[in-house]
Amino acid sequence: MKKRLTVNFGLKILAFFIALFMWLIVVNIDDPVTDKTYTGIPVQVINEEVVTSANRTYQIVDDTQEVSVTVTAQRSVLNDIKAEDIVAIADMKEISLGTQIPIEVKIEGYKYDSAVSNPRNLQIQIDDEAKNNFPITPTTLGTVREGYVIGELKANPEKVTIRGPKTVIDSINRVVAEVDVSGLSSDTEVEARLVLYDANNNVIDQSLLANNLGKEGLTVEVKLHQIKSVKVELDTAMVSAAEGYKISGISVEPQEVRISGSKSALTKVTEITIPASALTAINLTQRTERSIDISQYLPEDVALVDENADNVVVTISVEKPGAKNYEVSTSAITVNNLDSRLELSYGTVVDLEIQIKGPSEVLSVFSIAKKVSIDLKDYTKPGTYTVPVTVELPAGCSLVNEVSVEVILDEKQEQEE
């Protein structure tokens, strides 16, 4: 038996090594060593006290808080490794140049040749730590239920202490408590989100900041006001026409406005009256318009729903007996001899009032359409001008007052081809 084992012993050893070599070749062909890159791997920072113990803080810059990791291993191993198995660590004790921390990659439970992050260093900026107190301004998102408006907003707490890198703290321009009021129809307290803005109204990242809001968090007390529509009334005791004229009508636009307030406050308001002292207009000979701020005539606990709609326009129409009033839109005025280099506008003027006197049987059938014009032959430069208006009148009729209109002439803008 011993003799059999030792026969051709050298050949047997050679055969063993050939078999082993062939096995290695087969294994390497079926399961080769290769590379695979995993992205979005978060970097864990350890030993932060190296910086924070000196009352300083840091922030990660250049978007290095996440890295990609290239792993070299057999294909079968790479197929098993998942991104969450990879741990990237930046140890503050290894900081160099005051801004760079080497990133070490570990993959527990797997056999691999190498694992390298890209970038290889965590980039940080070290800054002094600072804190400051900021008032909190409540603000809303969404729309309350129809028939209500936001009355009062109160943040709770009304101020916050924020701590973090001095450069970030110094950049805070305003602090907002943001609440969603969609569909609200009663007073309530709503959880709020703390939002920080810089001077350019950009939202500031709070990941490096801390505040003293604690477990209670931030809320906003929302008080709603109801809405009511009321008429605008006029005291016209101080309005009169000149001798030989008469007041033919007084109107106000808008005729109604929407106000808001508590239910008890709104019950007491049935109308808004403009007093005679605000509407003094005597010896009128032509139509007169007055813009009046009505907010001053509201009770203290009542406000206009639209704060920008506080002005109403009162129109006083004046007639001369034996005359008839005609309203002509500026868009209906025929424009003659407008310089080809200029363009025309009328600013805020919308309508002209033209009074014509003459036999009633003539005026009753007279149409002013296409009979009103202006001549701009003497207006050849840009500017604002008061231009006389020409009216083609029927026989036996005349204007009660001369009519003019303010026009604005501007140079034409060259059109780009």
C-alpha cells in the first residue's frame, strides 16, 4: 500500500498544483474582483468636542456631508453589499489644515479589498459660537373659510433664543412662525413651523442651529373676524351748484364695502357715512369727483377687509337748464396729427363729461359718437399736455364749458426683430 502511494509521487504533486491553479482560474472567471460605486453615503462626525469644547462650532461646506464610496471586492460580495452597510466616519481628532478631516470607510461583515470615499476629506468651516434673541412674527399659509378673515395672530412664545455659528446667527434678518389656516372658521391655537430668513429673504438652513423652544414647540393663536357688507352713505348738505346750474346727481363708487370685526362689533355697524365736512363742494359748474378715505369713519374695532380699498370716489354731476350732459370715453376720442415718433395715453382719465346747450328737440336726437376729437399738430415732443377738445355740434347748439383733456406723449419704443 505504501508503495502505491509513493509511486509517481512527483507527478501526483504536480497534478495537485495544476488542479489548484485551474480552480483559481475558474473561481476568478466566475467571481472576479471588480469595483462598484455607492452614492449618497452620509458622513458621521465623531469627537466633535475637539472643536465644541472651546466654545466654537463648525459647519460642513462644499456639500461634503454626503460622499460616494468605491468598493473593490469580488462580484458576489459587491452584490450583497448595500449602501446602508457602508459607514463613512470623519474623526475630528484627525483634522488637518484647520478645515479638512480624512474620511474613513468601514463595511462590517464583508470581505473586501478596499473602500475609498470621494471626496476623501470632509470640508468644514470652524466659527465662533454665538446666540441671540429674536422676536417671532406670525404668518399664515392657506385661506380661512369663506365669510371670515384673519383678525389677530400671536406667537407663543413671542421670542426665541437661537444658538449656532456666529456667521449664521449674524445673517438672521427675521424669524417667522408659519401656520396653515386653511379652512379655519373659529379662534384656535395652531402648531407653527419656525422659519428663518436672511436680508435677501432667503430661508436659512437650521441644521447647525439650536433654539430654546423645547418640547412645547411653537404655536400661534389665531383669532378670526367675520365679514359684513355695508353701504356707503353720503351727507350732501355742503354740496351746491353755481347760479344757473343744478346738481343732477351724486353717486359713490363702490356703493358697498366689506368690513371685518368681532360679531358684536359688526352688529353695531349698519352703514358708513361720509360727513358733509368731507364732501364740501359749492358753486359747481361741471362734474366734480372727490376721492375720500373712508377708513377714518370706521369704529376702532372694525376694519376694511381690503386695507388697500380705503378710498371711494364720489361723483357730483352738474347740469345747466336747457343743456344735456354727454359722457365720452377717452378711447372714443378721434386723434388727429399724432407725430409718428410718439405714442399717446391718457393716464388716469377714463371719461370726459361734455355739456351741450341747445333746443331740446335737437339734443334729444343728437348722438355724440365720433364727433369728439383732439388735434396734436402743435405737440411734437414727449411730455404731458392739456389739449383742447373739439366737438362737432349740431346747428343752434353750443358747449356750456370749454372741454380739455390731459394727454401723455412718449417716444415709441423700438421693437426688437
